[in-house]
Amino acid sequence: MMGGFYRFPAMAGIPTWTREEQVDKILAEANEVLAEQFRLDCKEDAGRRVAYGMELLDVIHAAETALRMEFGDEEVETLRGCVERKNRERGYYGE
């Protein structure tokens, strides 16, 4: 189900992956972001910029999968609200 929080469809393999495997996936995707950022810094071009953006979205997708593995939709919304509140208190939103 595509709920209000999620940007991507649920992965078919969620029930078979462990928490550790999913955290490893998030880290692997983050490392791909680092690699693309380095390539982009070395030579800025449209193709590299798109690849960088896609890798950032892969991190979000992997994180969404981890959330789905552990939490129901209502829990995710509650957690999202807590993180937003914490970040607002830290002044991250420029309000």
C-alpha cells in the first residue's frame, strides 16, 4: 500500500530480509551517494548530477524499506512528527 508517508512502493522481499541486511543496504546506498558526489565534484555535468540525485533517492527508498520492516503506518507518522519537532526545536527549518 502506498501510504501518505512513503514515496516508493513496498519491496517484495521485505519479509525475508533481516534488519542487519537492510541497514547494510542503507549504508551501501549512502556510499554510492558519496561516490557520485565525488564524481560530480571532479567534473560537473548533467548526467552525473542525475546519477547523484538517483542515488540520494535510493537511500530514501532503502530507509523506507527499513521503516516498513519495523513499524506500522501510524507509528511511522508518530515518529516523523517527533523528528520534525526535534529538528524544529534545533532551528533546522529556519522558522
